Amino acid sequence: MDDKSLEGGIWSGIFLGVDVLVFCDNEGCIVEGKGAPFDLPAMMELAKMIKASSLEFSICTGRPVPYIEAITQMLHLLDSKTEFVCEAGAVLYDPQTDHYEVLSDRVDVTTIRSLLPPAGYREELGKIASYSVYPESPYTVERLYELLISAGLSGVNLTRSVAAVDITAAGVDKAFGIEVILERRGMDWTGVLAIGDSWNDLPMLRLAGRSACPANATWEVKAVVDYVSPYPATAGVVDILRWAGAA
């Protein structure tokens, strides 16, 4: 890890005079993970910090739009000027208008299902263009991921998080979704702070001007980011924003 933080926070350093966009993963960052209770005090602290600061905070996640709409309401982000990246880059969600935009072709769900075992996983509901599966006994994320890799699934981007295997159209990942937003705003990656915890966050973490992760991140993520918070999940994101000089 290359610690490039500056005294007074990165907002007063590399980002001085630059519009800053924060793109933060959901599971493992804003919330602990699928099926885990929300850390409500930490989420409220995060919401207050975002509101009190001048930063633009966006969610960048593999989850579908309906779920992220609820997170948007909880974090008081309904007036956000920046779209949120959903379905691992395949869909953008505008919280101000409550509209979504599909950025890619839908993956061939029928073909993907034919390559999966008859049991041992469950599909994520609400996906528009992508497809995600959560493992159930006796399978793990890694085993389902390797099964699809070995099956020779082509024409798609296959990735995984701690909780699920995510499949999007070829060339589509979280960095792709962010790139669309940056191009429309006439910005580049210099003004991006990316926060993630898992393998599917690596593309955006490697491109961002600054990157960080909570304590629960995978070792591969910790190896590439500028700052590793000593705190997990939501508390870690709050700490990262403090490190960045947002409070």
C-alpha cells in the first residue's frame, strides 16, 4: 500500500481545486453485508457527515436499483447530483428523478442457468441487465465462480464479491459505470475517491485518484488502496471520509 495521504486530508492536498466525487461500494462498506443488520448509528453518522461536507457521494454497487433506492432514502441522498452505479456498472440510477438508465445489453440468463448446478445457489431479484447468484450449501462463492469460468462462459464479464458471483455484459464493470458519469461531467479519474472491499471493486480502485477500504476488505483490495481503515464496514467508511478531510 502506498500511503499518499497529506496532512489536513486529501481534500486539501491532491484534490485541491478539483471537483471530487466519492464512489462507495454498498455491501461491506455502507452496510455490513447481505443478511446482516444495519449499523444504524454508524449509517446516521455517515449521512450527517455527507450532508455537512461539500463532497458528492455516490453509491457504486452490484445491487439492483430498488435496493439502492432504499439505501438512498436512509442516507438522505435523494437530492444527490450524481447518479449511482448499480448492477456492477450495467445500470445508472438518478435519485433526484427516481429514473434508471440501462447502459448495456442484458446477459443471457437462460444460458447462465444451464451452466449452474440444479441447486446450491439463489438468484438475486430485481436485476435488469445483469445476473447474480448467492451460494448455498454445499457451494461457496469461489466454487460457483470457478464452475462458470471452467464452463467457458463467453461474451460476459464474470466477477465476484465476498457474497456473490456477478455477471455483466462484456466490458461492463463498476469502473465502466463510473466512466460514463465522468465523461458526461467532463471529469477524469483524478477527482475520484473510490471506496470498496472486494474483488469486483478492484477496477475502480485502481483507476481512482485516491482509494480506500474498510478493515474487512480482502487482502487483494488492501494491497492496492491508499488507505486501509482500522474499522469495518460503515464505521470504516465514516473513518475514510475523515481521513479524506471531509470532516
